[in-house]
Amino acid sequence: MHISILLMEQIAELFLMIFMGFLIVKTGLLKDDDSKVLSKIVLYLIIPCVIINAFQVDYTMDTVKGLLIALAASVMIQIILLIILSVLGKLLHLNEVEIASVYYSNSGNLIVPIVTFILGQEWVLYGCVFMSVQLVFLWTHCKKIISREPSYDWKKIVLNINMISIFIGIILFFTRIRLPEIIGNTLSAVGSMIGPASMFVTGMLFAGMNLKQIFANKRVYFISFLRLIAVPLFSLVLLKFSHLASLSADGNQIMLIVFLAVITPSASTVTQMCQVYGNDSRYASAINVVTTLFSIITMPLMVMLFQMIV
């Protein structure tokens, strides 16, 4: 119950950041289209800093074991969900933005502040495992469907700054190399902007929309149900029957972190990719805002359910 209350407070703070982004456009200081620049900063600068900084922890066998457990849980959930959503997408006639919004959680922007706030900085690494796995899918599957490219450009995928950051972080961790303090502090400071910057983008885009039209769109609520209820419940069943939590003394905490990453609202990165690659960024932003609003209720409830079942 204590974690659920802390979670509600953290999500409420993030929603207030969305409102700030909304206000800065409504007061005429910026235009909603100006958020495209901020989107690129988040995608290509802030997220890489978060990833590299997260792997700057002490190398221990317990940490390695925890990382492998988090990796197994993250890969299992991502692959099985992708297969199911590929089938459901056709049955439910979901478009690219809807599929991406249901499948991709906002773990990249929310897991670091949420885990830090409710569990502590030392647990962020396990959240970044899920985030790193999701980044691989984001820059392969998501980029392909959002940009409507006919095939994968593996060269661009491998050389993407986010993918390179994952490789650098892993190498630094396993070689036990610690970056100089001035570099580490810089990465940490830049990475700490991920929550506010992403929420500002969402709020700025939201300010340029027809609010009545958004909240009258029943399709947004259906997508929100899939993202916030259906996907978390299915993931909870997977985690329960995987028995991965029993493999480590910290297993329950690690599974909780993976679950927290799954149950977040739709990914702000989907909105940012829609902007960069010319898809429907306004619709993606509408889904992001509505799911963020509802997540104030659904995330604490899902955490309570997790604590009862796992």
C-alpha cells in the first residue's frame, strides 16, 4: 500500500509537468510544433545519458544475477506481447500508432524517476534492463511501423546513438570501468531531465489539439484500456508463472521493477518518433496524455495486485 501511495504522488507530479508544457504553448511563449526540437533532444541526448549512467554501478555476482533475471523477464514479456499484439492488431484493426501505443510503455521516461523515488537509486539499473530491451524493439519494430519503411535498415539500427549507449554501458559494467566523476555527474544531471522534458513534449502537443475532440474519441479509451489494464494483467500472469522471482533473494523487487516498467502509460517516444518520421503525432500524444491521466489510478492498483499475487 505504501508503494502504491508513493506511486500516485510521482505520477501526479509528472502530470503537472504535462500541464506546464500545455501552459507554455497556451500562453504563446512557444508553438506546439516547437516540441519537435525537444523530442530530438530527448531521443538522441537525454536517453543515452540515462542508459550509460545506469550501468555505472559496482560489479558483483548478485548484481549480475539480478541483471540476468531482469533481462529474462523483460525479453519474455516483450516477445510474447509482440506476437499477441501482431494478431490482435489485425483482429481489432489497430493502426500503427495504436499498436505502438499499446505495446510500448513509457518506461524510458518514467522508470528512472519512479524507481528512484519508491525504491532508491541502487535499483534503477534493473529498470534500465527493461528499458534497454525495449529500446532495441523501439529502434527496430517501432521505427519501422511508425516511419512505414518497407524493411529494416540494420546499419542505422546498430549505429543509432541509443543502441551504441547500451553497448557502452554494458562494456563499462563488465569491465568494471568507472567514468571520471565530472563525466559521471554530467551524465547524471542530463539524464535527470528525462521525465520533465518528455512530459513537456506531451503537454506542448496536447495544447495544439482540440480537447473536446480528444476526450470524445471513444477509440482513445479503448487503446487506454489495452495499455493500462489488458497488457499489465497479461504480464502479471507471465511473471507469476515464470517463477523468476524465486531465483534470487531480491527476485520480488526485481520483478516489481520490471512490472512497473510494463504498467506505465503509452510511450512518449512513440509521440516523438511520430514527429520525427511524419506520422500522427497528435493522436499519439492524445493517447499518451489520456493513459498518463488514468495511470494515476491504474498503476497503484496494479502494484497492489502484484504484491498480492507474486
